[in-house]
Amino acid sequence: MIHDPIPRDVQPALPLFDEEALDIADYLQAETVPDDIHRDATHRQGLGALTIGAIGVVYGDIGTSPIYAFREALRATGAARPGAAEVLGILSLLIWTLVLIVTVKYVFFLLRADNRGEGGILSLYTLVRLAAGRRSVPVLLLALCGAALFAGDAAITPAISVLSAVEGMGLILPTLSAYVLPITLGILIALFMVQRRGTASVAALFGPICVVWFLVLAGLGVWHIADAPSVLAAINPVWGISFLLYHTGVAFVVLGAVFLAVTGGEALYADLGHFGRPPIMLAWFALVLPALVLNYLGQGAMVLAAPEKAGDSFFAMAPESSLPFLVGLATIATVIASQAVITGAFSMARGAVQLGFLPRLRIVHTAEGQSGQIYIGAVNWLLLGGVLWLVLSFGSSSALASAYGIAVTGTMVLTSVLGVLYLVRSGRLRAPWAVLLAAPILGVELVFLASNALKIADGGYVPVVVAAVVGMLMWAWWRGTQAVKARVAKLAISVASFVRMMRNSSVNVIPGTAFFLTGDPGIVPSALLHNIKHNRVLHEQTVLLTVETLRVPYATADERVTVEPLGGCFVRLILRFGFMETPNVSRAMVHARAAGLKFDVMASTFFLGRRRAVATGAGWELVLDRIYVALSRMAADPTDFYHLPRDRVVELGERVAI
């Protein structure tokens, strides 16, 4: 239910719900929970604790890249025994990719483009939308494509991360190689099975374990740099440029593998609201970046000294006696990385629902006071099915590497484009200067995207197909929602004229309060019209209730509630929530009562209007209409979705042709 014009950054809400709805009467007697409890709790934590948490959640994905990134880049050269030109060239490309893409783009720039402290491509879209002051379909499509590509990334990351770690078992006992796939499948199934319980009980372990992981990465790197200290020359970008110039035959393919080093970089921006900019920056510069660079240099030095180890350059760094520990730690690290991207998929889905790109989904909050700790069953099981299919279809992390880069590079390119649009639309920079500033990074990302596009036939089609399907679903839902809104608007009656008409009406007035939910506070809810037509009654207090989602992450206390008498028995009530909040009508009634709305809970009834869309288009439009109709039937029950008391809800339905 999206409507325009949008007053003060507002869109109608598609709020989320807990597993059990709270009864209004029970909640009115409970202590009010501040809406920004999560943010306050976060700010009360020390910088050190937040930094350790960021290391585990934000950098879990990018931290597992050394397992396969350098190996795959070397393999792409086709050299049987890679020499200094190949090793130093690839290392230079890896290091400067981390500097340009992660450090400059994400840490220095995008972390500052926050939407009231929140990040991610959908938050960036809302910034552009607000700065422009109007909706732009091309910008909307960019956001949809970015969110869709993230879905492809979310399916591939757990598969390649866990599979690459478990493959290290074959180095401990070669006979275990035959069990790599079964063990990987078992770990992944267990990982998705426990999502319902939430990650709160183990979240405290993520940071410390990842700190140990990055210290091990750095230690192994420092140890092996001594094998060939000349590897430090790779810090000079000239080696990377020389490699590209003198290896033109394979340079393009190698770049696709090099980009694996920054997979997970999007998490820096997406998780901004959970930790804030200072902890994420401190974690990057104090531990993550040095550990990654040292490990890559160590792998390169080892390969220079012993080229035969290039086939598995990461696990070959560990002495034989320590290999079981490294494999075990790597497996745990990849599970953490997978957990982070799964949680990111839940958050992305919630944001898409809140912005009107997906229908209502049943969402469960798994941790008290932690807005990011959510579980979406539909997303969880769809992801599991996709991940298992990828593991069984590709069979190895090397094969999956071909499918990995396109989703990540595509998302990053779209983020850069939206970033440029934000700079221009917000007036911070003029268009020529914004393009000039972003050109180096965007140019590099486009080269990486083109390089990964060469892998379409080798598996790169997977994230493209996933993104296409998800993107089509989101577009069909958004388009259908707009069509239903337009259709209803043609038959709508304005509230002002309706109130005047009812002043001299012969309709019976009965005691009590009736809440009629409507997506547009300016028109009369269809449920109210049907109630008058069929029952010929009005309640002595008739409240037109609109739940709106602000196009900012959190609503302030002043933005939360508006109560407006309309004359006679009619009152307009607007409840507002940020798109990162979990709106709850039952709880928000506390704020409504404080704002002056008087009602008896036990004498109140909530009326919902159910609209059933009917597809009537032709050709491609008919396909999109049918997708919308199918999605609407899968939407979560509005009673639960809006946190309405179950025993005080009346639903009235109608059919709407689109």
C-alpha cells in the first residue's frame, strides 16, 4: 500500500510482526518500551566491544576470502609454476583492490552517507529519493536490481565459504575427500535449521572467534613473508599495472578472481546501523586490513619459495601439525561469514517489505531489544534450497568461484551509481565533480564486472538468474500495488466530503470505538463504506487509522502519533514508524492515548478491508498481474502483521480488477 504524494518522507506502512501479537489491554498496563532501545543500548556499549562485534559480523565474509581468492587468481593465470611477475602482480592487484574498493569507497565515503545511522543499498535509495523530492522509476529500478543481486550473493556465499573450508579436510586425511560434500551439506542444513532460534545466544562468540581468525591470518602471513621478503615489493601498484599490461591474454580473467578478495565489502555499509561508523573504521584499520594484506603477502612469499604449493596456497601455509586447527577455525569462520549474509538477507527482505517491494512476510524477532535479530521463514528455506542446489550442482569451491563475482560486482556498481546520484541530488557536489570523483572507483568496478561477465557460461548465470527472478517478483509487486491503489482511488470518497455527508445521516450510532485501517488517510476506507452499506451503523467514535512508514530508519517521539478530530464521531489517527523499526499497532496505542485519543479497549473493534486482486491485463502485463495476485495470496495475515488483538478484528473483503 504505497501512496503519493508522500508527506514528510512518509509512505504507508507494511509493518512487521512478532510471532505472538500483544493484546492492547495487556500492553497498556505494561511498561512502555522505547522505540529506540536498540540504538540506546548500542551507544551505551564501549568502543572496544562494538569494534569486536563489528569484526565478527561486518568482516566475517571478507575475512574468509584469503582461503580462495589468491589461489583462484593464480589458477586463472594458467602458469604451471607461477613466477615473480605473476605472484607480485596478483598480490599488488589484491592489495590495491582492498584499498580502492573497501577503504576509499566504503570506509571513507559510503559510511558517511548514512540515513539516520542506517546503511545499505535500500537506505541509499531512500536518501536519493528524499534528496530528489519525487519518485524516479529509473532510480527505483537501480534499487530493485541491487537488492535482487544481493539475493544471488546471499545464496552463493554460504555455499562457497563452507565448501572451501571443508575442502581443507582433504589435506588432513586424503580419505576424507570423499566426504567433503556430505559434511558441507550437513553443516549448511544445521546452520539454516538453527536460524529460527536466532543468533543472540552465540553472537557474543562471533567477534572473539573472528579476532582469533584475523590474528591467525596475520601470524601465518608474517611467518611466511620471511620465505621471500622480496614479496613486499607487491605493495607498489606498478607490479599490478605491469601484470595487466604484459599478461593481456589472461588479465581480464584474473581480475574476476581478484575481485573475490572484496566479496563481503557490502557488509560494511549494510551493517552501519548495528555498530556505527567509528567501530567499523577502527576494526578495518586496526586489524582486518593489516591481517588480510599480511596473509596475502605470506601466501605470495610461500608460492615464490615453493611454487608447487600454489594449488592450495592458504592451507599450505600451516605446518602439518597445526593443519587440523586451521581447518577447524576456517570452518567456524566460514559459518560465521555465512550467518552474517543470511542475517543480511533477512534484513534486506524486511527493508524491501517496508518500502513496498515485497508483500507482507511473517517475521519473527529473536532477541529482545535487538532490531537486527530477525527470522523470516520463507527467506530462510528458499535460501537453504538454493544453497544446497549450488553445492550439489558445482561440487567444489573452485567451480563456485566462477558464479560468485557477478552478484557482488553488480551490487557494488549499482551502489556506486546511487552514491553519485545522492551527491548530485543532495546538492553536495555538482554532477561533473561527482562523476569525476567516482570515476576511478566506478571504472575499476565496471572492469571487474566485465571480467566476471566472462564467467556467465561457467556458472555466472546463477546469480543473474536469481537476481532476474527476485527482481521480477519485486517489480511485479510494486507495479501491482500501484495499480490497485490507482483503481481504488478512482472510486474513492474523500474523508472531508464523507464527514459532511454523514452529519445528517440516518445511520444508527452505537456505543464503542471502531478502528478502520486505511493506507491513505485522505480517503474513506472501503471497510467503513461496506459496514455502513450492509450494517447501517456507525460507532460513537470512528477512528480512521493509518500506519505509515517514514523513509528514514527510526521515527522520533514527535513523529510517532497524530490525532486529528474530523468532526462528528470521526477521528483521524496516524501512527508512524521508521522503516528499520518493527511497527506494532497494539503497542503504539499507548502513544495514541497519550496524544489525547480516549477509548475503551474492551469496547473497541478493528475493521480490515481485504482486497483480492483479479488479473485482467494482456500479454506481458498479464504475466506481471498474475505474479502480483499469487504474491498477494502468500502475504502474511494482516491481523498478525499489524499486531492487532486477534479477538477484536472484523474483516470485510472486495475484489479489485487490475
